[in-house]
Amino acid sequence: MIDLSMSGRTVVVTGGSAGIGNGIARIFAAQGAAVHVTGTRARADEYDGVDGSDLDGLQYHRLDVTQADDVRDFLVGTSVDVLVNSVGTVAYGRAEYDPAIFERVVDVNLNGIMRCCVRFRPELAAAGGAIVNVASTSSFIATPGQPAYSASKGGLVTLTRSLADAWAVEGIRVNAVAPGLVATRLTRVSREREQVYEESIRSIPLRRWGTPAEMGSVALFLASPLASYITGQVVVVDGGLTLR
Ligand SMILES: NC(=O)c1ccc[n+]([C@@H]2O[C@H](COP(=O)([O-])OP(=O)(O)OC[C@H]3O[C@@H](n4cnc5c(N)ncnc54)[C@H](OP(=O)(O)O)[C@@H]3O)[C@@H](O)[C@H]2O)c1
């Protein structure tokens, strides 16, 4: 019998305020988990009307993952079974060639996620828990317009593999989902340029962008007992985009 129930489990989704993280959080909540989500705004109601954000039934917290002290003090005393790291940022228009901007993007997408993994290691070890990081198809290919994004996502894959190896002995599994193109605030720029959008559709064998919920179902699988013998792996969820 296949049981994907998360009843009685506590899940933390960093970057769960909107977009892919929010879609992932909603899937875990629908399976009965108590779900904590984070974003950069002070209060949950500041996301009212934000595209791709539904915080109903989720417990919202402000957390900037670049602030080491805030991460260290986050949710102390709460047992946690699953940590999903969906925080991420990008700078368009070749801005990532500015070293300060490069540093900021890497600090969110890579260092910030490492801070969160280290923060919840004791709780996850106690629970025999799982981490799911949100990487990207940009983890594997050159992305000349966004060198920091690409480097941070490539680093996130090897970080996932390293932590999986290091923490297996503690009973923590660490895997990643690598989305292709998903309609969120992060990718609005590409969607609003009609020609770019049409070309992207043609380059995807399944002929459409993915949805946050489609990333959520894979994250749920990776965190569930169905994946109890899987660690250090990256599941590409891209409609076939990277087949060509
Ligand atoms: N959309 C795609 O096509 C795509 C493809 C591949 C991978 N991804 C990855 O999927 C993840 C989610 O992205 P998305 O597309 O869903 O974009 P999004 O809607 O902009 O979500 C990004 C999330 O990260 C949070 N965040 C940004 N900077 C942060 C910081 N310094 N500290 C804490 N949280 C921070 C945002 O908080 P606020 O809501 O407060 O801004 C938000 O919760 C990212 O890791 C992204 O790289 C996306």
C-alpha cells in the first residue's frame, strides 16, 4: 500500500511564501503535515494579492537566509521531520557580472541553504528526516546571462550530494528537485517577452511550462518513505527541456 500521508509530521519550507516553495508547502499541508513557510516580508498579510502565494493553513515566518544569526535562532525548540529549501533569487540584465551582486545571489541560493541545513541537522537527525533542495536545470548547463544563479545552483547539487553522504549515518536523507521552467515571479521577465516565451515552449518536449504543484509532488515523494533508499540524487522535473 502506498502511503504519502504526512499527518503528524512537521515540515519547514524556506522560500515557501510564494512560487514553487508555496506549491510544495501546499502539497505537504494537503497530506496533513504542519507546515512552516518563510519569506522576506514581516507579516503573512503582506503577501495578500501576490501572484502564486496562498498562505492559508500555513504558518508564516520572516527569515532572511543571508542573516546567519536569524537562521541560527529560527524555530528553536520545534521538532522538524522535513526541510525543503526553495529560497532563491536571480539578477537579470547581466547584473550578476557585478561581483557584489554575484556575491549576494550566491549568498541566498547556496550559503543561505547551507545555513538552513546546518540549523535543522539535529532535529532532522532525531526524526530520521529528509531534506529536499530546489536546484534547477541551470545547475547543469551554462547560463551566460546569470553566472551567479547558475554557479549557485551547480553548487547546490554538489552540496546536496556532500550532505547526503555526510549525514546518511545520522539517518538524514538529502535530495534535490531540479525544475525546468515554472511560472513564478522569478520567471515573469521571460513570460512577458512573447518571443522568448514562445521559443521556450517550442524547446520543451511536453510543450508547456511546469507548475509549482508538479514540483511539490516530486518533493513529497523524495521526503516520503517511498524514497527511503534514495539519497544524494537530483530529480529533473522539466517536461523534457534538457533532453535536447
Ligand atoms: N521558476 C522557475 O522556473 C524555476 C526554475 C528552476 C528553479 N527554480 C528555483 O525555485 C526556487 C523558488 O523560486 P520561484 O521561481 O518560486 O521564485 P519566487 O516566487 O520569487 O520565490 C522565491 C522565494 O525565495 C524567497 N527569498 C528570496 N530571497 C530570500 C532571502 N534572502 N532570504 C529568504 N528568502 C528569500 C522569496 O521570499 P519573498 O516572497 O519574501 O520574496 C520567496 O519565498 C528558487 O530556488 C529558484 O531558483 C525556479
